[in-house]
Amino acid sequence: MTPQAQNVTFVGIGAIGLPMALSVAAAGFDVTGVDFSERQRVAALEQGLPAAADAASAAVSYTHLTLPTILLV
């Protein structure tokens, strides 16, 4: 299957977001991570994932957020 939208931005590249972003990148998408934490951005860059400090720098066109309360269902 060929992805229709090639650009994906992950907002929040911590313990959960970074592995997910890396998996999506491995599937052939162009992925950028966004996180306010410099530590998280450096961790992403060390693994080859471009990272930005804010969504405006990453040209986000769609964002999907999962709230912790949803995970309790």
C-alpha cells in the first residue's frame, strides 16, 4: 500500500510518540516530530527524525491527539 499523504507530524515525541513516529517513518512517510522539550528533540534527531520546537515550524496540517481519559475506556 502506498501512503497517500506522505508528510506526517507527531506532536509530542516522548516515550510513546517517538517510537510511533519512528515506526511511521520506517513505513515510508516523511515524519517530523514536534516537542517543546529540547531533550526530546535531541533524542529524535539522534535517531534520524527531524524535530521542531513548535508546530508552525513543522507545517502541521492535521493533528490527532489522544487524551489519557480516552485510554481508560
